[in-house]
Amino acid sequence: MIDLKPEIRQALLNNAALVSLLGGSKVWPEVAPDTVVEPYITFFEITNFDDLYLDDSAATSEIHFQIDIWAKGNTATIAKEVDKTMKSIGFARTSAADLYENDTKTYHKAMRFKTYRMIEGVLA
């Protein structure tokens, strides 16, 4: 199984325009700290499964992630930077939805991406 969480977090943090829009390095896997102020990003793996088989062994994994943008205002500019970053590391966007969290009065943009990655050592 391939773990892409460190790669995704680092790619998002390496995007200087995105970090500037967030007001700092506010990107976390799964859950942000309680003390964080919007805007910020959380992300999580949705699925990660064997895809292409060669000689009865999995050669690739299909991996899906969701990136969530949390903000008190419009999320469009941040979403464009997230999309650009994810595409730069080999992901394709499969969906995006504008949501609103009534309890916290927070805008929430949910973006889903997928990629295929070779499993190390399979074709060596």
C-alpha cells in the first residue's frame, strides 16, 4: 500500500501562493487543531486499492483523496491553487462541491482527486 499523505502535505506547503492565501502553513491530515483560524486545509485518503495486476501481483494502486478548504469567505482562489498543486503531482480532480457549515458559519469546499501509482519493486 502506498502512503501519499506526506507527499500531498509537502506539495501543498511548497505552493507559496497557497500558503500566503491561508495565512501560513495551515494544512493538516484529517483534522486541524482546535485553535486554528480559517482559512485552512484538511485532507484525507478516501480509497487506496490495487488496480493493475501483472503475473498475479498488483502493479499499481488507484488512490483517491479529498482536500477540504475551510474559510469564512470565498474559497475559489484557494481552490484554484489546490487544484494546480494536486495536478502537478499527478492527480486528476474528480469532483468539487461548495458546502456551508451552518453550525460554524464556515464555507467548506470539498475537492476530490485520484491518481494511479506504481507499486515499488513490481517491475524491478
